[in-house]
Amino acid sequence: MIEAKNLTKRYGDKVAVDDLSFTVVPGRVTGFLGPNGAGKSTTMRLLLGLDKPTRGDARIHGVHYRDLPSPLRTVGALLEAKAVHTGRSAYNHLLVLAQTQGIDRKRVDEVVELVGLTGVARKRAGGFSLGMGQRLGIAAALLGDPQVLILDEPVNGLDPEGIVWIRTLMQRLASEGRTVFVSSHLMNEMAVTAEHLIVIGRGRLIADCSTEEFVERSTEKAVTVRSPDAARLSEVLAAEGAKIRPDGDALLTVIDMEAPRVGELAAAEGLVLHELTPTRGSLESAFMELTRDSVEYDAAAAPAAAPAAAQPAVQPAGPAEKGEAR
């Protein structure tokens, strides 16, 4: 597993990571969330020994990354997909990595096929689109068939098919008992991918819990009720302590009361219900709520855009390239 203990990293006067402790266990996808500038990428670099902590410690399987005898066979990492020799083919890029770790050439063929690069494997990686570059980076992370995966924004640049593919892949690897630690800014994607979340803000831990618990404790529970007797139902529910938000003549949002209780009270009064739907808050709304005070780059503080008349003319974009490599 991955262990961070009191990790702190300073760059001059700036504290990028501040006394951060957490554990990532095998068998589930753990999402790593935080606003821009929260310290996620720095934390991942500390885990992989690319930066030295000012204080604290980071270990994988109980040892520092630098002390792993065959790093690629233990940890697969994707921090920067474009960290590749642009004049080298995708295949040769992977082959060089494999040769440094004593990995058989056959494994290179396997990961090329796994990530969907077979048709462009002999093309220069410098000509790849963003999505193809991501697939190459994921292939490199999987090359050693590692037990631990550390992925920073792996869906960046992928099309919808690619996003579903990497989600399914991460969940399958976790189901095999591997440790999968992934950061992303796509809240909707993390909501359906990660079972557990580690959330940080300004380098400090905000939450370390299941995705379900994070959403439940951070967002308002509500029930949507549609009834031709909405006015009378509002009175009945309010008398029992519920908060009511009417929306038109027939629709109510009921706060602080579970759906079964709403139905029981309506039945006791002989009131007709056309809809009774519990609504759950989204991961995005829970994230925005809990990290509100930790946002370093606030879009609300940005200057207003210039009036449309003052904007320079913009040439229409050309047709999108359909090929996998430019």
C-alpha cells in the first residue's frame, strides 16, 4: 500500500504540502481530489521520490520508491504523459523502458494492444494527439504489470470511449487486489470510478473516507414530491418538522425527512402522490462545499471580460483531425 506520514513540502515561503498523512490500500480505486494548487501533483512527486519532502515520509510497500529493486514492476506511474522523447516511436519508447527493468519484449506488445496503440505504435510519439499521448503514458505505467498504480489526470485528453476504457481498466485492476491511486478534476467521473476519496486543500487533508460518505455528509438530503394536494401536504410535512421548498402548484422539495416517512404521512391523510423520489447530492456539489475555503485560484476574482465589440476577431477553427497521430 501507499503511506504518507506528515508529508510537508516547502518551496521558499510557499507551503505546497502541509503535514499530510493518509494511506491508500489495495483492492479499490482511491480518488485524489483538490482544487488547483492544492498540492496533489506535488504529493504524487513526493510519493515517487521525484521531490524530497521538507519533513515527513512517503513509502510504498513499506520502502521508499528509490529503494525498490525493480520500480516499474512494483509501481506504475503517470504524472506527465508528454515526458517522452518526441523523435522516438511509441513502441521504442516502451521498449527502452522495458529493457531498463529486464521486462520481456512480449510485454511491450501486450500493453501496446491493451491501450489501443497498435495502429500507431511505430509512429513518432512527438506527433501524437493529447489523447494518444495519454494512452502511451498509461501503457508505460502498466509495462511492469505493477501492483501499485499512481495516475495523475489519466483521462485528460481522452474521448468518451477512452474515458470509459480507463475507468473500466482501473476498476478491474483494483478488483485484482492492486492499489490504484488516481487524481482527477472530473467530479462526475470520479463519482463513478472511485470507491474511496482523499481530498486536500492548500496542502492539508480535508477528507479521507468513502465516496458515498463524502457525498452524504457534505450535501443536503432531499426528497422530490409531486402531488395534486401539494398545499395540504406541505402543511402536514411542516408540522412534522420538515423544511419545504415549493416549486409550482404540484411540486415540493422536502428537506430533513426521509422518503418513507413522507409517504406514510401522505397516506395517513389520504393525500395522492404522483412522485416520491429521494435525491442525492452530487460529488461535485459536495466537493465545492467542502473545498470552498481552500480554493487558491478563485475565478470570481478574475476581471470581467471585455465587451464583445472590443474583442479581436477570431478565425473559425479548422476541421478536427480524425487521425490518431498528427
